[in-house]
Amino acid sequence: MMRRHIAAPLLFAAGIALSPALLAAPDPEVAALLDRAEFWQARSRDDRAREEIDKALRLRPDQPEALLALGRLQLRANQEREAAATLQRLRNAHPQHVGVAHLGALLRIRGADRDRLRQARQLARAGRNDEAPAAFSALFPEGAPDDDLALEIAQVQGWTRNGWEPARATLAELARRHASLAWREICTNGLVLSSRNAFSVSAPTGLRVLTWLASATW
């Protein structure tokens, strides 16, 4: 998905921050175009999403969120050379923008850091609950570079000691922000699965989990 980032206060207990809010909010017209791009991408219409992003960039050629959205869309289409050019364009226009690190990370895990991502996922599958979040944190020091990875890491975080609350906050925020029923089901399943760890830590924590799940409205 191409969704914009989750608010900065949501942090993983092991030091993995969710993607913080981007530094410069787009003007209303650009924001509306990017929202429409997200709408189309959620419906697997990347062609229509690209049209909306291109419109945004015609209005504001160096708008950082639009450039980040373009780079992510290019990577979804396996256009790595084009995404690298977009990253350079973003870096030239906004060298301190968090999107530079995030788009760079998405390119890295397709190349030089492909094995590091594979190893982090292997640790998670093996149930090595302290090592896996640390591996993800080292791989993404600036936070999860997109919502798909934020979802994956939160589900891992939920199995760590003291990790359920930050994982819950992440998954709930993802579910609220994504209109797709499939996303909400995935996030709900992640909450239920990670809640098992809360029960293993303490009964009061487990009861808080059940209470929250029963009252959650997205």
C-alpha cells in the first residue's frame, strides 16, 4: 500500500519507530490528489494512482510526499532504476526529509540489504522474539518505510515482552487509516494473535487486551 505515515508517538518498544509524519504537509489540492492516488492503489489500480500522482507533481514538481508516493509506486512495478532516480530527485529537493531514508530503505531491501531482511524474517518465524525486533530496528533505523512493513513488524513486536501495547497502537492505527476490509481483517488478526503474548505475560494485561478488542471501533 502507498499510505502516508503513522504519527510519530507510536514507537516500538525495542526502539523501532513507526514512520513519523512527513515534514511538510502538502497543500489541500495536492493532498486531495494523493488521497485519490491511495484510493486507486487500494483497489489495485496503480495506473489510475500514477495519474493522480503525476497531476500532483505537475502542480508541485518537488512536493516530497508526491515524490515518495511516486517512488513507492515505481518499486511496486519493479521499476528500480526509475525509483532510484526519484529518490535522487527527492534528496536534491529535500535532503533532510524522512522520505529520503524511507525510499532509500525500500531500495536497499531489494539489493544490498535483501539478506538482512530475510534474516530478520527468519528470526521472527523461528520465534526468537527478542532478536527479531532488534534486527528490524537495525535494518530500519528511521522507522518502517511503508505501512506493509509497519504491519509486519508490529505483528512481530506483539510477541515480545512489553511489546503488545505498542503493537496494538500500530495495528489499530493502520486499521483505522486503511479503508480496505482486507487490511482491517489482517490488522484484527494480528491483534488477536499478538494478544496471546499479553496473556502469557500477565492475566491483568490479558484482560485489558480482551476489553480493548471488545470495544475497538474502526
